[in-house]
Amino acid sequence: MKRFLFLLLLSLFFGEPCAQDTLQLTLDEAKSIARSRNPGLLASREAIEQARAKLEKSRAAFFPQASFTAVYTRLGKVPKMKMDVGEMMGLPYSEIVEIEMGEQNNYNYSIAVNQPLFAGGNIINSYRLSRLNLQATKYENKKAELELILQVEETYYNLLWAYDMLKVTEDGYAQ
């Protein structure tokens, strides 16, 4: 990667001298471009956001969890039961009664709220671990950024040195 960046910057400075092809950057501009376009650094920033989301998820475990459920069932044919009421009651006559066992439209609603009272320290330890993970991810991001800046500075100064060496060589040939 260092060689590629060095060769890229070298080709930008020592390629065909054409006003459209020449890119002149200060060290600060090169650092800024590297910070905004480096895929590793961008991925590291996304890892920080992911760690923040995990921290929020573990923080949510401290609060009650609520759920709501609604179920609708429509029966095509409602089951029916036939009974002989007269015989059942000991009456001398027989009367058959048909009873529907339910309704055609059935609704069921439920609400549940859960709050763990004791989880053996799992909730607090999960939160602490998530917080430490976020800090570690931030440190990794800072490390990656500093390594990138070091790489850009080394390449930039190596390019300036190569340019100076080229001028010295050209001056030596001119004499």
C-alpha cells in the first residue's frame, strides 16, 4: 500500500508536465483527503457506530420490555353441538338443542410487560462490556487514523526528497 501511494504521488508530480494533469497538494490537504477517502478509516468509523448501537441495546435491558399481540381468526364453519335437554333434565319429552361452540369472528389481544428483577449481574455486566467495547473501538479508530497520517506524511516527504534529488541530478547534468 505504501509503495502504491508513493508511486501514485510520484507519478502525479513527475509525469508529463501538463497544467490539467498536475495536482499540487499541501501536506494538510493530503491528510484531509486521506482521512475522508480511506476505506479502512471509513470502516473503522462505522465500527464505532455499531459499538454505540450495541451500547444502546444493552442499556435498554435496564428498562421494562413491553409487547402487544393481536390475533384475528375467522372460522368458515362454526362447530355446533347437539344436546337432548329433555333427557338430560329427566323430562318426559325430548327436546334437541343446538349450541354453537364459539363465534365466526374471534379476536384475541394481549399485553405483556416484563422487568427482570434479578439476572445474576448479566445486565450490568453486558452494559459495562458494551461500554468498554465502544472505548476500545474508538482507540482502534484513532490508531488507524494516526497510522494513515504517518503513512501520508512519510510518502509526502519521500516525494519531496525525490523531487529535490531530481533537481540536484538535473543541475549536475547541466553543469
